[in-house]
Amino acid sequence: MKSTVITARRLLIWLTGVVVCLVAVDMLSGVIMRTYHSRSGLKGDYVMIEHVINGCPDSVLVLGSSVALNSIDTRTLGDSLSTSAYNAAVNGQRLPFVLTLLKGMESAGKMPQTILLGLHGSDFYSEGNGSRYNILAPYYNQGNLYLDSLLSSRRAIEPILLRSNLYRYNTSWFRILLYELLSMAPDNPTGFVAKPIPPVFPTRETLIQGFDSLGISRERLDQIGDIMDICHANDIDLTIIFTPLYSFAYQTAIDSVAAIAEKYPNTAVWNDTQLPPFVSDSTLFYDPVHLNISGAKIYTDTVISRLKKASDL
């Protein structure tokens, strides 16, 4: 009996020691990450996020996923329009990510005059935050209530778990370390990242059998409406761009977005999915969805021409 009590006491002491060590490591990791973040800034995709999440200093801002990131050269655009322009689109992100950045800029009271939101029609057949939304974990509990609510929404226990630095950085620390080691900040200080000329040009992507039977996400339509609301409330000219594809167009999704945009006088929708010369020239693409550097040059000139024409009206 006595040995059992001693064993239980040792186990309790051991468990207490483990918990204390974990808490200490967790607190230390938080101090290290906050110090690194404040002194060095984060690299890679975080460069674009950091540029705008607490207020946008530019007149023209490009948002969206990789289709926007790889399509609009904001250095050329800014020079041509004699204004400041920045491409803050990030690979693999969905509309909740765009809303998070917008709400952060709105809270800071620093927003652009014009937003170009580059989208792919398939975005409107998905739900949830998106598989890469957790890239924003370093900004949890820093004042962006929308960000906090989305990160906390997965499970009832999530708000408790997110208090832990180890848990919060669980899926982000390796990316942050990799960006630091490889210095993966974009070469262009205005955010734009060009896709190279591929070794083999893509073949046309055809409609996936049965895809047209899928329903458009009500959640995504509500989110695009929220984006329009924010831009309207802040007197921002919003242009939603469905970028050129060497593929089929998600016409139902595009039409649904255009119908919502009709309610907003400062919102335009460009359906460029089948725009000449892109629709018939695979040499302008990296793959069926993304323009290469040659295609981006032509498309950027197209965007510039349209914006200049609109400003002259």
C-alpha cells in the first residue's frame, strides 16, 4: 500500500513537471516569435500580408489568390497611372482571407482608393476558411476580431487551444522558417510575382464531367456581398476580375457575382476568362489557370488601358 502511494506521488510530481515544462516552453516560444516578428518581419507570403493587414498605404490594391498575384504587374500599373499600386494577393486563399485583410485595413482607417480583386470561378463552389487560411495564425489576438472569430470557429475547444503559442504556430512555424532560410520575399517590391515560361505549354482544360451539377456556395456569395459592402461604405472603387483562362469558364458563378454587383454603383465585374488573345494562345499561360510572365505583361497593359479609360469618363 505504501509503495503504491509513493508511486502515485512520483507520477503526480512527474506529470506536474511535464506540465510546467510545457507551459514554460509555450511561453518562451511566444516571446521568441513575437520578438522575431517585431524586429525582422515575416518573409514570403507574409510580406504581402504585412504590407496591408494593418492599413494599406497604396492607392491601388490587388487582392485575391494566385490568379491575381500572377496576372497584374503592379509596378508597371503604378508607373503607368502615376500612382502607388501593390499586389497583396496570396497563393491558395479564398474570400475569407480577402475579407480579413479588408477588415484589418478598415479598422486601421487606411484603405486604398481602388481594389482589383482577382478571382477564379471555382472559388464559389467551396465553403469554409480555405486550407491555407491558418497562415494568419501569427496575427491571432492582435485586434482583428474577424480573423479571431474564423480561427476560433473550427471546434468549440478552439478558443482555448489558440491561447497556446505551440498550437497556434503548429502549422505555420515551418513555413516561416523556410521563408527565412530561402529569403522567399518577392523580387518585385510592389508584390507582383510572375510565373515563368513553362517548358511545355498547357493544353486546354475541359469541363469536368458533372461539375455543372454542383451548387454555388451561398456562403461565398454572402462573402462577396460583404466585400462589396465594405468597399461601398469606404468609397472604394472595386473591380472584380475573373482572369484569363486556358480553360472553361465558370459562367454560373460569374453571372451570380455580376448580379450582386449591379446593386453597387462603385463595383464592376470583368469576365476575362475567354478574352482574346489569351483564349486561343497557350504560350501566354504557365498552366490552364495562371498566366506566365508574357501573358501577365499583355494583361497588365489591358488593365491599365481600361482604368485610364474609366478615369477619363
